[in-house]
Amino acid sequence: MNAKKELARNATENGKFDPREVKTEQKTEAEAQAKAEPQAQPQKEPVEVEPVKTVDAVFTAEQRRRSLKQLNQLDAKLTWLQNKQDELNTFEISNEGTKESIVLSNASGFRFEVTNTQIIHEVLELLRNQVETKISETQKDIATFNF
């Protein structure tokens, strides 16, 4: 503080007063005080690094090839399901309400036919829901597929 008073007294005696000189003096004192008190720096936690593992290139290529096959199978399944959904939509659109029937048959040649409109409607609803569920599951499997 004495330095400031002396600086101000000298400035007024000389007829020249420059406030920048006072600020400079204050800045210098503040800098000296900051240097005297070291700032506490946050402690850094050590980072653990895993050692690099070497991978056999042949295994990686073979694994990728198998993964690609699996992804292609999922793609084929999705395409098949989407085609079945289109067929079901076409069947529902062409449904007249008078001459529809659903026929079930097995490998032994047994056949079961339904012509009741209400039953056909319920079966179509069940089929539509199942196909949509399978499409969603397959799309999720493709989206989350890991090579």
C-alpha cells in the first residue's frame, strides 16, 4: 500500500498522473501473491491399460466369413418374411367376403378347409401379427449383429 501512495504522490508532484501505473503496481503485487501460493491441482487417477492381444489372422478371416454367412441367412429370412407379408396383404385386399377359404394340408395328404368368414378374419389377423413380430425380431437381429 505504501508503494501506491508514494506513486500517487510522485505523480501529483510531477503533474502527471497515470492510472495505468497504479494498476500495473497492483497487478504485480497480485502476481507475486499468486506465485507465492501454489494452486492445488486435482489428482489424476491412474488409467489401466489392457495389454494388446495378438490374434491369429486365419482365425479372424474364418470367423468373419462365418459371420458373413450368418448375416446373409438373416437377410434371406427377412426377405422371405417381407414377401409373405406382401402375399398376405394381397390376399386380404382381394378378399371378396363370399368365396374365401383357407385350406390346411399336411405331407400325408390330409386336407382341412375353412370357409367361415369370421374364422378366416381371425386367422388372417393372427398371421399378420405373427409375421410382423418375426419381421421386427429379424430386423433387430440384423441391426445388432456383431462380426
